[in-house]
Amino acid sequence: MTESSNYTRLYTRTVVDHFWNPRNMGSMDEPSGVGRAINRACSDVVRLFIKVEDGVITASQFQAQGCVACVAAASMTTELVVGRPVDEGEVQKSEVIEALGGLPEKKVECSLIAPNALREALADYTARQEG
Ligand code: FES
């Protein structure tokens, strides 16, 4: 049995695709906001960057140390957030899971890390504007 067929049994095709071909992976030069979140159960972590221009999130990148669900959810979160007004920038857990076509119940917690990192990035953006 190949490694990828193990993943395919547990995860949707979309999850597997976003894990093997993550969108927007890597750090960002001169981000407008940066956030970091951790899954306390396993200590896996996501760092998420946003670029904001004229009140709209125009780009997002992420770095992750995590499992298949964590990486796929981070990739999907960066896709979902681009184009949103910054004051409506939060991505809900349910949006990520739906966009991924579902996740095994035991992996739902892993999908929260990226939306939480995004929330921190939005807060960082706001703090920079106020500072
Ligand atoms: Fe750590 Fe999934 S096992 S994020």
C-alpha cells in the first residue's frame, strides 16, 4: 500500500490535494499582519500572514508544522480569505471543513489552527493601524 492511498482512505480528495500541493505556502515579505496559533494537544503550529491593500486582504501565506488536516486547512484558509474586506476577514471552522469536503471527527481540532492564526493576524493588522 502506498503512502498516498493511506491518506486517501481517511481524507477527501480536496484534503489530499491541499496537503500535497499546498497553496500559498511560505513566508511573506512585509506582511500587513502576522498570526500564530498552536494546537495544545500536539504542539503543532501554524503561522499565517496577510497583506491588506485598501481595506481588502489581497494575499495570504502560511507556514505549518502539522498533520495532513492541519496543512490542508491552512492552505484552504489562505484561499478563502483572499478578496475579503479586512473587517470581515475571519474564516470560520465550518467554512474550512465544508470547503475541504469534510474531515474525520478526530481531525477537526487540527483544522482550527489556521483560522485561529488568521484571527491573530487580523488582530496584528488592527494593532499596527492603531499603533
Ligand atoms: Fe497536530 Fe493534527 S495532529 S495538528
